[in-house]
Amino acid sequence: MRRTRLTDVPCPIARSLDEVGEWWSLLILRDAMLGLTRFDEFQRSIGLATNMLTRRLHALVEAGLLEKRPYQDRPLRHGYHLTDKGRDFLPVLIAMADWGGRWLGSEEAFRIIDRETGLPVEPLLIDRTTGEAIRPERLRPEFTIPAKTTWAKDECE
């Protein structure tokens, strides 16, 4: 059974979910951010069946979040490395780790530590324009919907 594609939906949240919305993809990206590159490393870390891992890695390469690079000739083997697009996903993973630590009781199991200070990182989302912390009470969504569309703003809320 094929899932509904969200690539044509104008909502950036829906489109992002279309590329990385499966939990296996998020875990692969997490591990790639932590330095894993090889198929067997991802498999050991995540515990995903080889056929599913192959599909998820292929999808992440197709989406431009990872790139394949050969690391061995005989037999030919590839490593999977983050692209610029993949590295730009890091703040999303950090925000998820912070949220999970606060609300799901996993703060001690996984923390992000600043290499220079040795202190835990306390993530904060900042507006690029004002330099101010982004707070929900100050936000107002605005939708610019093309004239001929069947998309409803409900798909992004």
C-alpha cells in the first residue's frame, strides 16, 4: 500500500514530513550526525532489517539528505554521508532531543554536550531577523495559497 505523497502541498511542515517523516529516517539522520556512515553501523545502531534500511538509505539519498561515497573497491561498498541539506536538519534533531528529554523522561539517556565547555547544550530557537527567542505566543501563521489549489490550511495545522 502506497502512502500519500505531500510533495505538492504548500505547507513546509507537510513537505518536510514527506522527506523525513518516517521514524527510521530520523534515526538514520541522527546516527549520521553522530558520525556513522556505513550500512552495518546503521544496522547495528538502529536494528532495522536490511531491506528496510536499504530502502530508507536510498530514499534519503534521493531526497538529497545523504550522499553515497565508495570506501572500498572489492567488493564495492559505499558510505553514506550528510549533504549540506542533511546537515541543515541538525537543529530539528536537536529540538526533538530537547523536547523528548523534557517531556518523555529521556534527558539523562541522551544529551548534547558542547565540545569546548563540556556543558550540556540548552537549545533555543532564535529568529534570524530580530535575534529574539521564538515564543509561541508571539507567532501568527500566514498562508499564501496559490489561486488554483485543493490544499486546505488544515493540512498544515
